[in-house]
Amino acid sequence: MPIIEVKELTKSYFNLIALNKIGFTIAQGEAVGLIGSNGAGKTTLMHILIGFLGYDEGEAFLLGKRCSEMDISTKQKVGFVPEEHGLLPWANLLELASLYRNLYPEWNQDLIEQFIDEWGLQPEKRLRTLSKGQKRLTELALCFSCQPRVLLLDEPFIGLDAVMRLKVFGILNELNQKQGTTIFYSSHILPDVERIARRIIIIKEGISLLDSSIRDLHEPLESLFAKLYDLKSETGDPTTIPNG
């Protein structure tokens, strides 16, 4: 059974087609990077998979359950970090950890304490007072401590400095390669995708342009993306995907 299965998935907002007959499957233990500019449909796809959004046509399944009908026991096996900060701004990490401990059967208290220590988190500060990077690290630490079978991460590295990015890369690679956690994540920064993903899906304006293992690519990912997006070479560097 695929961990994620998407079939001819279509989603529209009024006259705007956000996803246009997208289809793919992701197997247990895969690490797949989703690439596209702002407005390409990445966040819409993530929100459908986690059950936040419905869809117009096609089907979407996560852990064998239809995403529009996911039960609590399935959601407890999935870790999700949205692009925009989604945690309660008036709460602190300790309060959130207490909440998560009651919601997720696989919660690991030792792990969250390890993240607090090693990542220099500020567990007693309200989230609204934290920097963007500290908020993101708090979200990731809580997500990882739930020990989910599947990670859905929408732009998970936003706000992180170079040192913390490397630490998070290390955790994600360990979860994927040693524990078999399935990872599906998006990023605007192409080298970040290659650090974790073994396979990429590139979408543009809701349409899938490419679905390939990285080792099967016949040219560097940056060059391939620029070609598929018909980017001009004024900047000479498509490493960071432009907005729009």
C-alpha cells in the first residue's frame, strides 16, 4: 500500500485552478521533494493531504485513508508543519508539549527535552514573542517528538540560519534512512531539496512537470528547473526559486 496516493487530483478556487489532474504515489520510506514557485499549488496539495482542504475531482489517500475522511488514528501517525506558523501564539513550548503528549500515542518526552537542550529552544516563552527561526524550530521539535510515520513539511526551513538548517537536515536524514520515516516536503531552495530528497516532483501552475529520482536526472537540478520554468538567465542563479 502506498503511503501517499494522489490520482487525477484537481482543486479550483473560483476561476483559478490550483491543481490540475496531479497524480503520483509515494512508498514507505521515500523522501520526496516538492518544487515550485509561489502559486504553483504546493501548499494546496499539502493541505489536501492533511485533510484541511477538500478537492473538486480525483482522489487523495494518506496511509490508505481518503484524505477528506481521515480518522483521528491516522492523523496521529502524521506530522505536519505548515508554511505559515500554525501553533497557538499565546502558548509556550512546555504547554504545547503537554497538549501533544495527550494527543499523540507515540509522543517521546525525552526527545523534546533533547531538542530543547541541543537547539537552544526557549520553552517558557510565548510563541508570539519568539523570532521566526525559534518559532519554526519549536514547530519542528514538537512534530519530530510525535514520532510520526509520515512527515508533511511545507517550506520547513523558513527562518532557519545556516547552522540550524544543517542540524535539521541531519535529523530528517536520520529519520528517513534509519527509522524509515516517509518524508514529503517542499522548499524554494533547490540545494535544500537535494540534501534530503531522493526523488523530486516539480509543479507549475497546478500541473506536474516532472516526477523523477534525483539520480536519474541528466543535468543539475538548478538547470533543469530553470529550463522547465523557462527562466531567463539575468540572475545567472536559479538556486532559489523566484516568487510567482
